[in-house]
Amino acid sequence: MYLQSSTKNIWSWTITFNKALDFCMWALEIDGLQVAPFDQHYEGDGALRAKGMNAVNWRAWIERVVDIQNQAWEEPETSELVYRAMHPASEWQGEPAVKEVLEDLWKHRYPHWSNKRKEGEWQLNQATQSQLFVQLRRELRPYHKIIPPLRIFVLGYPGKAAYLVPPQSLILTLGSDVPETEALHDLILHAVEMLADS
């Protein structure tokens, strides 16, 4: 799903599923590494941790992938950025052995899971059709002078969580429940206020 509130020359915001970022989340889950607020999943196989992944370098990796997604969004004609945006494993800067495993997972295992993990996008689509989201668009207008265009990435994950990536991004997971529109509205507005203060 994709929602944008304005044209290229005016401040905008989008809310969408992102496959590259979802891969980062999926890798966290299959390994079982716990990184707050993403600490609501079961123990995994530990293969990435055994190669050197930890909470610090996973967080650095997902934030780097967010940054690349934002850059590619703003400069879609830059082929290097578009390539990097479509290859999240290449953004890993920790242990080379972890990168090798991530590249293999991206090519061979994640494609089988990606469509199922995209279910949150359908749930979000239902919520964003409401009158409350029309109101949210109005409420976000004052922030165009404070933060860059807002990017909200909805990812598959078994629990509900929100993670800010300043200056302009929010990672949102909805769990398996259909989100309540009012709660989603409040969460997004609160996240934007926090981004504005960061």
C-alpha cells in the first residue's frame, strides 16, 4: 500500500510496506535476536548471532537500510541508490560472515516468506481509508517546516511496535491484529511529534 499526501515540491508523507526493511526484521526473527522494541518473537536458530550479529550492529544495519530507502525515494533516477535500496544485505557493515548469510537468505529463503509478511499492508489499507486519516493529514501539515518528508514503513512482525529513525522515518509493526484506526492515528501523530523534537 502506498499513500502520499502531496506533490514532489510540497512536504509529503507516505505509509507503505517495504520489502527491504521487512527482510531486516525477518532476519532478526529467524535468528531470534531480541532488539527492543522488537523483542516479542520466539527464539530462532541463532545462526546470525553465531557469525557476529548483535543488537548494536543489527540496529545500525536497519537504520542504514532506512536511510537508503529514503535517499532512493528522493532520488529515484540515481541507479546506484535504487540498486542499494533493493539489496538490503549489501548494507550490512559488520562481520563479513554475517553479510554472506544475509545475502543467501535474501536470495533463497526470504522470497518464500515475503508475501505472507505483507499482510499488515492490507490491514493498514483498511485503516487509512477512514475519516480519521483525512483528519490526520490535516494534523500533520504543521510539521512540514520541522521534519523532512515523513516515511512510515509497515513491516511484518508478530507484535506491535514502533521505532523512530530520525530525522524522518517510523518503523511500525502491527502484529496479527487488525489495527484500531484511532490507536493508529494516535501512534503516528505521537511519533511525528517525537521526530520533530529529535
